[in-house]
Amino acid sequence: MLGTTGDASLRSKQSNGESDRREELPMPTTRPDATTRWRCGGCGNLTRFDVTRQTKSTEFWHFDLAGQSTVETAETLSESVLEVRCRWCGRDDAVQVVARPDGSP
């Protein structure tokens, strides 16, 4: 995966009474900015990716007298991209952050 930093995250899990097994979780990845984009090194895809994100936000919910809610304001406090998977070939280990051809959006 791309843009990983730090030690791998691990999760403990029980399986049929066996002792804990540890499996590696996806690491946060780098988001493209105004001068970069994602590219799948496996198939060359530049446009279609499945992105798993973790978001922490604060929202103001307004409930009418009938109990229907509407989110009137929302503020994103933090966001991280956990995994980027190529929509065409399904690989998550080949997605790279590359420069845009002219370096602009």
C-alpha cells in the first residue's frame, strides 16, 4: 500500500477456541493533492478506486415535531484513508501516488 508510516496495526481475534491470532490491518494512506493523483501500478487505472475512510465529525441534528431529523451543519474533525483498492483489478498493494502530468488539477 502507499504512503504508510509507523508500525503495522494489529488486531487480536479468537478462532474456534484457539489462542489469539494476529492479523495485519490496513495502514493509513496518502491522499492525492492538487499536484498528485492515484495510479494503479498493476493495470494503469487512473480514475476508479474503492476508498475506505475513517472520519470523525461533529453534526448538528435538528428534529421536527414528527421526529424526522435533518443534519443542518457538519464539521469534519479528522479523516484518514485506510485503504485504496483499484476498482478495475482489485489490487490494494499496487496503488501509488504519482504526479499529475502538468502538476496542476
